[in-house]
Amino acid sequence: MTLRDRLAQFGPGLLYAGAAVGVSHLVQSTRAGAEFGLQLLAVIILVNVIKYPIFESGPRYAAATGKSLLDGYQRIGNWAVWIYVAMSVLTMFIIMGAISIVTAGLFAQLTGLDMEAPFVAVILLTISVFILGWGHYSTLDRVMKFIIILLTFSTVLALSFSWIEPTIRSEELMHIFDLGERKDVLFLVALIGWMPAPIDIAIWHSVWSVSKNKEQGRRIPMRQALIDFKVGYWGTTFLAICFVGLGAVIMYGTSESPATGSVAFAEQLIRMYTANLGQWAFPFIALAAFTTMFSTLLTCLDAFPRTLRRSTKLVVHRFEDKKYHSGLYWFWLILTAVGTTVILLFFFRDMRALVDLATTLSFVIAPVFAILNFVAMYHKDVPAESKPSVWMKRFNIASIALLSGFSIWYLLY
């Protein structure tokens, strides 16, 4: 089997990786390393392990039933679908705003464009709307494979070279993480919120899987679906570790701290690579970082309209007619872009604040999606042989309990 044939087997798992490897990795993981060294590395690994069964429900449900988790929500009751719609509408503008502003910073670094970051972000959003409006799932599927491979190779290479010439550090500047410090706790919550990604990406994953099934004309076998998912999931975990390492090796214990502005942060991020690989690598690294974030922007901007279109059809039966299919997608796509534009132009203050708000919101609502995914996965309509094993079921319950406990603790903090 050729490399091209092997890559063709992967699809939704790498779309998941494209959505996950963005703000959570380039920004939050790098900040974790820069501010606390390797102190939060164990937390990042543990969070990825804890969330695994919750995210797995997306591809597993699609492989078992040929439908998305949103269809599973409807089997629970229309109220469950309405919860997804309500939470998506309440959070998607802030989430897309955070992604857009980081992408804008990297674009400015790549092109040297001297323009306010919010305006650059709006321009990129507009371009993305046109790309998605006339694009297809297959386009995202093909492009994502090469973007993820390029970023992974570049990051591993930069991290390896960063150990050759140790950074001069000062013990006075080495901050120790303290649960008694409010700002440390707030950052921890923001880090966990999108590590490795927002929980609702499990729903997106199931929708992408259904699209892949339609494109291929057959349902993806359970084994292949889970392998595809695991490659994407544990691959993003590995990349998160690499970004923590880059931040820790290059910035921790130095006078330099992560910038709050998107352009300044983008400059710092790219310099982490070029300082170790050489200035010759700037165009390649800048392009890799920008395309990674732009792919995240495209993937997420596609996912919200795609899932909300399906949700609308499930709860408002008049829209089940095929004549509304394209129109519904355009409606949700334009609404997402316009709402995000309003956030960027009228409520934007600095990149860090917007990112922390988006990731914290995801942290708080995560248990709700986790519970709904669990109930849908173990519904009587799902074939018994396709359901997870007994120990995985217990693992899932433990994961939900931990996420719920953390969320309640934070709200009472």
C-alpha cells in the first residue's frame, strides 16, 4: 500500500486534529511552558487521558449507527438538540473570535501587513466564508493531512534543536505554579478548557464521519474509524507536549513572557523556531504556523454551520426538505461570521483575554456535552456489539464525574 493510499484512509481524525491543533496548542500550551516550565506537563497528559472516552464517542457512534451524535441527541429528546443549539450559539462567536485573532497575528507576521489585528481577522473570516461556501468536505479532508504533517515535522525539529544551546535562566524568574494564586488557577482552567479541544468537537467528528461515509458510498468500519480517531487524538497530545517543551526550553525563567497581543505573540512563536533552526526557516515556519491556524479557522467555521444545519433539521421538521439544505448552511455560516465580526470590532481588547474567555467557557460547559454523548452512546438503539467495553464505560463515567467536579469547583471558586 502506497503512502497516498494510507493517507486516504484517514479523514475525520485529521479534521479533528486540524480543529484541535490551534489555540490550545500554539497559544495555551506554549504559554504553559513559558510561564511554568514543565510543571503543567503532567496535567496536560492527564487531561488528554481523562477526556479520551468522551471524544471517542463521536467516531464510535457514527461507525455504529451511520448517523451523527446529533441524531443520538434527538433519540434522547428534542430538548437535548436544543441544548446543543443554545450552547453553540452562546459560545461560537467568542470561540471563532479567539481563533480568528490568533490567525490574524500569524498572517501579519507572514506577510508583514501593517494593519490592526481585528481588521485582519475580519478579512480572513470573509475569505473563509467564500472558501467554505463553494467548497466541500473533501477539500478540507485533503488539505488537512499535509498541514498537520508539516507542522508536526517542524515542531519536533525545532524542539530537538532547542536543547543544543541551553537558555540562560534566572531562578528569580522561575514561577512556581500555586493553586492558592487566583491567576494561576484561572490559567489552569483556560488551559484545560481546550485541551486537547472543546468537547463539542466530538459532535463535529461524528458529522464529519457521516460526510466521509456519503463521499465513499459506504460506512467506515468501526476498527478503521477508531484507528483514524486515535491517530488524530494522540497525535494532538504529542504536539501539545512539544509546544509545552518549546515554551519551557526557550522562555521559562527568562525576562521574556508571552505577549498579550496577537501579532507580538505570533512573532514570539515564530522566533522560537527560527532561533533554533536559523533565520532561513522563517518563511517555512511562518507559513506552517499560519496554515495550521487558518486550517483551524476553516475547520471550525465549517463545523458550526454544518452541525447547526443538522440540528435545525432535526428539531424543525419543515426544514427536512432537501431544498433547505444549502440555504440552512449559508444562514448559519453568515450568522457565525457576522457575530464573530461584531465581537472582534466592538468587544475585542487583547488576544489573551479573548482566548482565556473562550477556553474557560468550554471548560464550564464540557460536562453537559460529555453527559449527552454518554447517554446517546449507550442508548438502546445503538447495537450492543458497537458499544464500548464495560471498563471503558466505567472510565467514561469517571471522566464525566471528574469534569463535572472540576467545573463545579471552578464556579464556586
